[in-house]
Amino acid sequence: MSVTVDRNMALLRTAYRCVERGDLDAAQELLAEDFIANVPGTPEPLHGREIWRLGAQSMLDAFPDLRIDIQDIFGVDDKVTVLVGFRGTHLGAFQQFEATGRQVGYRSVEVYRFAADRIAEEWVAPDMLGLLRQIAPTEAEAEAETATDTDTERRTDRRSDRRTDR
């Protein structure tokens, strides 16, 4: 491996450690000013360090004990590819799901391009379906929530009926 590839892999490991510590300022400093994020579900690449920070912050808000495990890493020229595992406890809202308190884990394949000793671009392919399956309410939980909502509506309706009878 070349010195450049080794340096890029070390830089990426440092970025992951910064995110684990919740030090997004330090992680953001490792990104190029004109950072580009290629994210599934977006028709065009996203641009800027702030875009990255918003995504990282949403993960830390939802999973404050987030742990990142590099399972495999290799690099060629100006790119580093990593198979990374994420795990944590769902303690905050994530997408449309409120906190469940569940332990979750998922993997992602990620490719990073480096320029001038900074992370210049990323292509990420996280297993979001796997993650969402872990935090989505189970069928039994959804049924219980529906039953609770129905019971609450009935009590509210009965109270309204009693008030109109007076």
C-alpha cells in the first residue's frame, strides 16, 4: 500500500472516532470545503460540509451511544472503501419513528474520495431497510397502539356525550 492510501485510511478512521465521540466539529474539519455526498434516495449529489453534519447529527440524536466498527477497509489511489457496522440504542426520533429503546445494528458499504488530505466525496449504501425494520413498531405494538387510540377516542366521545346531555 502507498503512503497516501495509508494516510487516507487513517484519516477515515479518525473521522469515524470523532463521530463516535460526538465531536462533529472535529469530524467536519476533516472534510473538504466543497464536500460531496452521494446518498441513496437523492436524485443529485448533496454539497457542503453542513449537509454531512445534518446527517451525522440526526444519527447521534437518534442513537446517542452510536458505535462504529470498521469490518473491512481497503484503498486504491485517492479512494478508500469500507464495510462498516453501526450499532446503538434507539433513544431519539429517527425519520418517522419515535424512540423505542431498542438495541439496533446495521451495515453500510461506503466509498470515500480524498483530495488535499481531506475527505472530498462519499458514496454511502447503508442498510436502511434493515435499520427501519428494527425500529418500526412490531405488528403487536401497532395493534396495541391502535387499541389505545380507539379507547381514548371512545372515552373522549362519551365525555362529549355526557356534556351535551346536561
